Amino acid sequence: MKIKSLLLLSLLICSFSINASAKKKMNVFKLQAMMQPINDSILTEGYKLYCYEKAAWIGTDMVVAHCKYMGDFEGVIVYEATDGKLHCIAYDKFHLQCLLDYTHDENNTYSDVKRPLTEYEAKLVDMRLKMKQKCLETNMINMMESMNTDLIPLPNNCYRMYWLTGTTKENVVPMGNDYSFDFDENLNIIKKTKYHNSFIPTKWPEGKSVQTVMHTHLEDNPYMTPTDICNFLLYARDCYEIKEFEVISPALECVHFFNGQTNQILSVTIDALKRINKHSEKNKKK
């Protein structure tokens, strides 16, 4: 079922609840009350991941377009500077030089002046390379073309390394085959997470308009994930102006709706959606 907007969905729920039993009414709103802090936490993490990945995308494009030292280029790292802005720096094969420094803000400013890496930048590059190797040694990751990593800081000097599967194909929103690894300050893996069981891209023919993308999670993955949010924003919203995303959760018997314009997640029971649909069909016949 396609929901035109979260506002319409909320109005339909409220409208139908007037005629529903008190128990059913409470179930609808109890779910949302229970899910709100969880959804807010997922959304915060997903949006942060999106910002890091977006900075890496644009920073890499800047390197290709403006870097004078492409023969020395090895990779990029994104971090939040003391001014609160994200920086994407391109580092060389010897991990000693910054070849281009891109500032992720409304001006998309950059410097293509070669300079030594700062102590913090050199530490991040070294950490990133060691963490990637440790992640691969777990044999947990299904490596695919266009796979990216993002290093997100956590409290107490810990870091989370996300692995995301992207795509360069047209009319495709990639989802799934995504992981995260939490590391302590000594670069030991303290947590491993596999978010989806497989790669689940949404595809559509050239010229076709798409209003929403969706997929179903397994029983052991009851919530929308930060990687869901990140890839939806990167591909569906930013590239194709798709406004809505849905995740069906059999474990919670609900559907999670994410609106890319309001940046909100709304969780609604499948039972309530069936009753809303039935109520709407009755109104159409009148």
C-alpha cells in the first residue's frame, strides 16, 4: 500500500480510532510511544552516517576534478573538525601527505595545496587501514563492487566502522549487505553487526516514476537500521527525489515509514494499516 504522506496516514489513524475499541486504539499508540526513542536513536545515527558518506562522495569527486597529485593518491578519510564541520581529506600512498582538503558545508570549499597530515589525521588514516584489515579477517563481510567504509566516532575513544554497499547503476537504490564493527581504543573489535542477510536493491525501468521504496526485515532485525536511512537519503532522496521509504517488520508486526522530507520515522501496526485500508475502501464506494 502506498501512503502519500505521513500526515495523511496520521489523520487516517486518528479518524479510524474514533470507531475502534479502546484496546485496539491503545495498541496503535502504544507501539508508536514504545518505538519513538528507538526510532529517534536510529535516525540520529543514520543521518550522521549519511553526512559522513555524502562528504566522502563529494570529497572524492573533488579529488578527481581538482587534485594535482593523482599519481600519489590512495584514499580519503572523513572526520569532524573542531569547528564542527566535516572534512574529507585525500591522503597519499605513504600516508604522510594531505593532497586535497574538502570542507563539507554549503560552500563546498576545498584546498588543493599539498601539506603534511596533522597528527590526528595520520592517526585516523592508520586506524582506518588497521580496522579494515581486522574486519576482513572476520570473514563476515560479503565483499562487492562499490563497497565503502565510514569511520564514526563513539564515546570513550571508541569508533564504529560501517561497511556499505553502493552502486553506480542508474535507477537502482541499493540496500543490504551492510555491516558495522565497534572498536575500543586499542583497536580491538568489541561488537559485530550484520544488518541485512543479503543485498536487496530496488530497481525500476527507465522513465518510470517511483514514489516509495521498501523491503522486509527478518525476525532478528525488527527495526529500521541506520544503514537503511543512510542509503535511502543518498540514493532514493538525493539522486531520484523519492520521498518515502518503508520497512516491514514481521517481528513487531508493523511497518516503519520514513519520510525523507520531514526526516521522521513512524511505526504503524500491520493490523491498523489493514483496518485503515478497509476504511478507505468503504469511503471510496460511498
